[in-house]
Amino acid sequence: MKYLTGEYLIIRMLIFVSLSLLFCPCFAQNTIKGKVVDEQKIPVPFATVSLIIKASDTLAKRNVISNNTGEFSISDIRNGIVEITISSVGFTPWKQTISFEQSHAVNLTEIVLHDDRQTLSGVTISAKKPLIQQKTDRLIMNVQGSVLASGNNAYDILAMAPSVQLMNGKLTMDGKSNVLILLNGKRLPGATLESILGSLSGEQIERIEFISNPSSKYDANASGGVIEIYTKRNSQMGWTSNVSGNVARGYRTGGGGDADFRLSTKKWDFGVSAGYSQKGHIERGYSNRELYQGKNRIGDFTQQMDISKGSMIDKSLNGSIGYQLNKNNSFGADVNLIKSKLNGSGNLDAVINENQNRLITNTFNDVLLQVGFSNYNIFYKAVLDSLGSNFLTTANYARYTSGQQQEFKQSTLDESTGNIGNSQFRNNAPAKYDIYTGTADYTKNFSSSAKLEAGLKYTLTENHSNQVTEVFQDGAWTDNNSGLRELGYSEKIYAGYINFNQKVGKFSFQAGLRAEQSSYKVTGGIDSSYFNLFPNLRIDYKVSKVYSSSIGYARNINRPSYDNLIPYELFIDNYTVSRGNAFLRPEYKQTFSWNHLYKKYSLRLAYTRTTDALASTMIYDENTFRFIQTQSNFLNQNLFSAALSIPVKIASWWDMNNRATLYFKDLKYPSVFDNNEILTRSKTYYALNTLNTFTFNDGLSAEISAYYNSPSINGIYSYGGYSNVSAGIKKTVLAGKGSVKLDVSDIFYNNNILISTNIIPIVTSGINRMDTRRVRLSFRYSFGGNESKKREKSNTQGNTNEINRLKL
């Protein structure tokens, strides 16, 4: 052991030190740290930081992501040349080359990422985002700061959006109904969709996302896709406030206004907004029908309608409060209150020809419709790690009330006998819905390319309705309710989901499964309990820097809306009523999609097969000549669609976004006269949409939007073609804090739909013309005192399924 002592030990130590000094530079403790921010110096969390390290003849790669404050640190970097790239969705990648030949520590302080104007091509607005942004699974409409926002409300903007069709207040997306509409994570009731969205000013909206292939995180009832509306959130500390007003003139004069206020500190965030709108109620049209006994035509019916007296008033109040316990924990509450009132009156004049007999009826119709919607939500959110993993739990209570009071005064002349008869009746149908929802959602981010989501949800819905129909006889009102006084509905849904996202090279995978146990009972119908599994799959492949493709599959359910299940009658006029069907069953949809995105252009191919398809239909009462509108389960329905989006930049000041969609639909259903005879309806139709925005100097901008929908079908109904051309011009004033806008909607007054049926004994055609052509002048002013610092925001979701089934 002599060599371990004395001079031999000294020699070995000298050799070790020499070798360490020789090789130490190759494994130096080099570090890079920095902070990623945007152009407003706001931190960009979870940005991807990529290193390519070139040392000698070797090449190494490393990736990290910034934390939730935008900071990152990388150590143990070899000596050599390092190429660093920092990227985040919506920003242009930042690149720099660093040499570690002399320095061993590099502090990049603040790295500023700029908006990606090539990927987000389109209209340049105040947030430097496009008006239309297309992705493989969704289309994004960036409303904030756009010329569309001024003067328009959310309902107007949706009507102009690509892929959306609004027919008589009913919304479809890519040809499919039952669209889940969320406002800041909370579902909107379809019953008052126009009233709720009509009370939301476009100036309060940040963006609208149209999701054609939602993941399993969304409720399985979202069989028609998802529309998410996000209102502006103040991310700066300080306070902001906005006020606006407008006056409009069509057949009647209307107007409204809204105001909002938001205060943010390091710990607290408080916001409140209110809106009011009023316009005259106009409903003019006609209805032509053929009268049958069995298959034999015995006469005809014509009716003219003019209900042009009255008004529509919408009021809303929204508030929210949030508290940041620390950078990882927050909780809060918000409330939404909406009231809508429609009162209308006018005349309905009908002529009935039956077997050489001719009856002339003149009816004065007086209707009052009142709707109230209140939604209360509390939430708690915890960020669990630096990758953004989080836990979110919410509790919601929503109440929806509706009341429809109608009174009809009718006189009838029998020309064959000369007899004149008078009658008077009224109908009152109040309804109340209470919806309780609890959710728990967990998101685990394993890395910037892998994420797991899981959650549970419970919903209880209770309905209490009644109907009182009375006739005026012998100077007094007499109950003629026919046993429909007490009605109701109860439903419980237990749901759980798991969803996994993984990116591997050029591939991105999303796979999810949702399980739902449902049970319900309805007065006068059947009790039911059923369990379903709903798989969801999407695979994206990035072929090149400019071209990506994805395929998707989803199975969904569409439960009947509550009012379609409750068998009370609402009178549309003397000879037309709507009635619920307590025996409706859910329909099931399977959707296959293939999406392509090349630069700015997109092509979406989709096929949806629906079994037990829910479709609108009519029942004909031969004795009273009454048409009863209702829903029933048809056999199945097939829908093929191809949607092409083509944005074009005509000039530096003119941006155009175009979309064309081709549909083919066929529907199978049993004959009215023989259930064993299966009938088929089919139709090929299309929709065209263009949005043009013009940005000039000195704060002047303009818009022209137009869409056309060719004749189409839905259930037994045939819809005529309709179109809308609208235009507006906007000027910023008062140092950019104010704006004035003048616009005209439905310039050619062609946004009213002819509806017809030709299936014996339901043969009818008619049209209702509303006050859609209007000239409007709007003004908005913004003021506030923001600080430069940013506070953390919590994105919460509440009752995201049931409320939309509140449909009248």
C-alpha cells in the first residue's frame, strides 16, 4: 500500500486536480434565468423555453416552462453556444444566441413577447388581435375593441358570426341545434336567449369562442357544440368604468344604455354592470293553411296578423367579487339578475272556408310575457404547482321564472247564416324552475405538453308549473282548465369525467370519457332512469409550419328541454298552440369530424348521426281547425357538412373574413296515418357569411356584414331562404376615451323566414315580420385609473349544462 502514502499520494492528488481543471469547463455550472412578459409588461405564465446547446461536435436540447409569474431558471448548462427560443400561444417566438465561453451566469431580466400578427391575422384592434381567429377545434371572434362591439349587443353579434344561424330566435351552429351557450362559464337559458344576450352590450365582451368538438369536460348534453362568451375582466390594478347609450329607429323608436365599474387591488377584485333596453314590439305576418278530414281536403284557412302595439323591455344587473388569499388560492362569488318583459296587442283576422261555409273571425289579442332569471355562484380555486395544476370547486343556484298571460276577444261571422257570435277567453301559465349545481374539477399539468383533467358534478332541477284557462260567460270568468292545473318536473344527474391531453412531436392527442346517471319524472308522463358513457377523441397532426389536420369523434346526448316535456298549452293565436310532450325521450348523437387548417384558411368536414331524433312537429285538430306545435322523437337523422373559411386582406385598411358551408340532411319518421310506413325528408342547402372591417386614420373605422342562408328543413318544417346586410361606421373621440357609431341593420329587410309544411294533413305556410331593419346611433365613454401592475385572475365555471334547457 506504499503507493497510497507519501509522494505517491501527492502525485495522485496532483493528477486528479489537473484532470478536474482540464475538464471542468465542459461541465461548468452555467445558468440562464429571466422573466417573460408581454408588451404591457404583464407576465406571460407557462411560456415554453427551449435551448439548443452546441458544444464541440455534440448537440443537446432542453425545455422548461415559465412559472405562473413568467419567471424561469435553467442551470447545469455546458459551455458552448446556446440558442434560446421562448414561445407562447398568440405571441411571436423570441430568439437569442448566448455564448458561455466567458460568462457563467446570464440574467435576461424581462423578455418581451409581441403579439403574433401572422398567426392572428385579420383586423387589428386595440388588443392587436384579429376579429376572426381559426383553430382546428374552434373559431374565435375577438370582439373587444372591434367596430362590431359598439352599439351591437351579444345577440346581434352572434347573428353575424360565422357558423351560426338564428331562425326565429332559435340558434344552430354548423347546422346543429342544442348548442351549449356559456357566459363566463355559466350556461344561459334558451327560453330567454334573445333577452339575455340582448341585454349584454358588445362593449362588455372580450371574445366569443365557437367550439365544434368540445372535450369530455363539457356536459354530454352539448351535442350541438359550445359557444363561450367571455366578458372583459380588468387585469390591471386600479379602477375602470364605462357608460354607453343608444337610440334606434325602425317601425318604432327604441334605445337603451349600460354601465359598468370594476375595482381591482392586489387582493380584491370587484365588478358591477347594469343594462337597460327598450324597443317597440312589432309582429306582422300571415298564415295560410289547408283543412283536412283524414286525407281529404275540405277547405282552407287564411289569417292576417298585426300585433304592433306594445314594447319589449330588458333589464340586467351583474356583480362579482373575488379575493386572492395568496398567489395560489382564491375564492369569490358572482350574481346575474335579468328581467325581461314583453307586452303586445293587436288584431288577428281569419277567414275559414269549409264545405261551402265561410266564417270570418276578428280577434283582439293581448299578451304579457314576463321572464326572470337569477344565478348565484360561489367558487374556490387552488393552484397546486408551478405548472398551473389546479383544483376548482363551485356551487350554483339558479332560479328561472316565466309567466304568460293572454286574453282573446273574438267575433265570428257565419256568412251562410248571417249569425254573429262573440267569445272571450284568457290563459295564464306561470312556471318556476330551481336548479342546484355542484362541481369539483381537478387539472394536473405534467408538463407543457401533457395534461390530465377529471371532475364530478351533481345537478338537481325542480319545476313547478300550472295553467289556468278561463272563458267569459254570463258576465263572469269560468275555469276551463281541463285538468292541467298542476304540472311539474324533477330531474337528478350525477356525472363524472376524465380527459387526457398529450403532445408527442407533431401529434397532439385528446381522449376523454364522461359518465352520467340520470333520473327524472314528469307529471302526466313516465318516470325514467338511465346510465350512459360518452367517449370523446381528437388527434391533431402538425404536417408543417403552415398546415395542420385533426380528426375527432364524440358521442353526446340531447335531453328534451324542460318546457317541451311539460304538457301545458301556450297560445300563439286562436288557432295555434304549443304543447309539451311528457313522453319525449333523449336523442343520441355520434359526430365524426375532419378539420384542416392551412395558414389562415380552414376546411371542416363533419358527419352527425342522430337516433331518436328530437324534431318539431304539429298535430292537427279537425274539430277546431287548431294546429298544435309540439316535439316528438323521429327515427333517425343524418347531417353532412363541409365548411370553408377564407380570410382575405384586401388592403392594409380592409380585412374580409368569408365562410361558406354546405349541408345535406335527411330525416326518417313514421307516417301520420300508418306508423309502419317510414317516410324520409332530405335537403341539400348552404350558408354564406362575410364580415368586412375597415380601419382608417384618425380613429375612423367601419363594418359591413352580410349572410345568406338558403332554403332548409327542420323536422316537418321547411324554411325559406333569408339574408341580412348590415353596415356601420365608428369614430373615436375625446382622446380615444369615447366613440360614436352609426349603423343600419337588415338594410334590405330580408331577415324574416317563410315557414311551411306540406305533409298531409299538416299543410301550411306563413311568415312573421319583426322590426329587424333599424337605424341606430350609439355613444360610449370610458374612464378610469388603472395602475401598471397586474393581478391574478381566476377562470371559474359553474352550472354549465341545465339552464339552457329552459326553452320556451
